[in-house]
Amino acid sequence: MNIILTGEKGFIGYHLTQYLKWIKKENVISVGRNFQNESKKFTNTDWVIHLAGVNRGENDQEVYDGNINLAKDLINIFNENKITPNVIFISSIQESLNNNYGNSKIEASKLIKEHCNEKGKEFISLKIPNVFGPFCKPNYNSFVATFCDKISKGNSPEIIKDNKVPLIYVQDVCEILYDSIIQTQEKSFEEYIYNINVSEILSRLNHFNELYNKSGILPELNDKFNINLFNTFRSYISPLSQLTRKIDDRGYLIEILKCESSQTQMFYSVTKPNITRGNHFHFDKIERFMILKGTALIEMRKIDSEEILSWVINDSDDLTIDMPVMYTHSLKNIGDDDLICCFWTQEIFNPLFPDTYFEKVNLI
């Protein structure tokens, strides 16, 4: 199926282009920002999704005329090429607010609908709620984008009015638009909408910033909305995070990631040749190790037992080692180069309650 998006370079247009291209494997025909100059590309089109719109201008009349003129431009292209594809018209919930932007969307919709009806083509109008998602332009239409941008730059966003807002994630919009094409009928946004207070959004974003951006702790992602909001927030922060190298005479250790919900933690250590780490045990802590580089001697002994279990493991073995509770254990670098080992544990280390008790594996 050949699909053209007007306004393809905008926020929704970008996401919809990638959704159609990669997920649905449809052919998206690029017409650029000035689609009026690409009329020939419309000749082999099955559907046009009219996203292009004007919502900012020197005055209200400029906004109104801009949207009407875009609709007329589209109709002129159809007439010029003697074709009329099926059309999805992207409108706004502002149609009900009796303002120039909403009224212009109503009138533009009527113009295109009348033309499609005359030509016996499908026409679908979708009134999209407040959309949020990665890469949305801040200080424009989305307060979520503005909040993310300000927080990522160390500023404190201001709440103008703390009311409940219907929000929809941009990928959900893409899914509804595609379903509308496939089923040739207007699809409801209702089941995808999250009605949430502005203050709650700000609270969650600040929480993401404190945990993830500042402390390297993955926040609790217990529902789809939180995942979508977190992915939105991540698109505004640096992809690089400075980690702290904890150095001692054995080598060093770096914590990679911690998780708020499960309290899990990942880290890795670099151990110098002939150096031993560990010689301790835990009552509750769950640990799993893996050798990423080098050769290690792993030894463990159950507390109050004399039997020592031991393994020589190197990076090519692709083995993991689970440390049972109440087994004192040690890890020794028996190679000639640095030993790199990755660790996972189910809890974030708390120096006040370390659950770590020192006891040598080898009592001799």
C-alpha cells in the first residue's frame, strides 16, 4: 500500500512514518514539508494522511486561513492529477472549543470530505487528544515535552493550571491511524487515553530525574503509561552517564545499573592477577557472577562445613555462577591479565545493612 503523509516532518508525522515503514512494512512516499510542490507523487497513492496544519501565527486569522489553504492545496493536487486517494484528516479536540484553530479544522475537514464524497472515496476524520512521546518540540504544544526539556536542563517547570488532561502516547496514535485505514472507519482513541493531572506528570518526571538521571536507578515501570512517559523523558537527557570507579589495591568496581522496583543491581569488577576477592557470605542476598575476561578460581564452602567446592572458569566457558546463601565464597584471578567479572544481585547495596559476613573459604 502506498501512503503519503502531509506534515511528515512534524512530531506525529515522524513517528507515523517510522511505524508504517518498519512495523507495518508499508510504502511511505515522502513529499517533504512543502507537499504542494510534489503533486506528481500523489498519482500512485492509496491513502493520504493529512497531518499538516497551522497552529501558530501572527494572529488568529493567519492560523484559520493557513489550515483552510492547506486543505484547498490538497484538493487542487487531486484535481490537477485527476486522482483522489482515500483520505484520513487529522483534526484536534479543539474543534469543540470554538476557537480559530478548532474552527479552521472543522471547515478544512468539510472541504476535503465533500471532495472525497464526490469522487466516491473514503474520508475519515480523527480528533486527536493531547499527544506526548519522544522528540516532541518543547515550549510548543505539549506540556510534557516542555517539562522534560526543563527538567533535563536543571530547571524547575511551572504549573500554570493543575487540571486533569487526556493524554495519548504517539505510538498509540500511529496504531489507531493504521487500524482506521485497514478497517476503513473511524477508530476510537478512548481506550488509549490516560486522564491524569498535570502535577502528577511533573511529579513522575522529577522522580525519573532524581532516580535515573542523577543516581543511575531504573524507576519502577509497572504499567504501560509509566514506560511511555519514561521513554519520553529519556529522549531529552544525555545518553551518557558518568559512573564512579571504586578503586582499591585489588583493582576496581563499577556499578552499572540499579532498579527501584525489584531493587536489583548490576556491577562489574576488574581484579589484578593473583588477587582474591570475596571470602564472605550472605544470609539473604542472591548473587550471580559471570566471567567476561580472564581466568578465575571460584571457591565456596558452606558455613560450618569443611568441604570446599572449586571451579576454574575462563571467559570462553560462557558459564554463570550462582552463590547460595550461607556459603562463603571467593574469586581469585589466576591468569596473567586483569580479570573482569560481571555481578547481579537482587538488592541495591545498603551500607547500613550489607548482609555481608567475612569468613575465609580456605581455613588452612
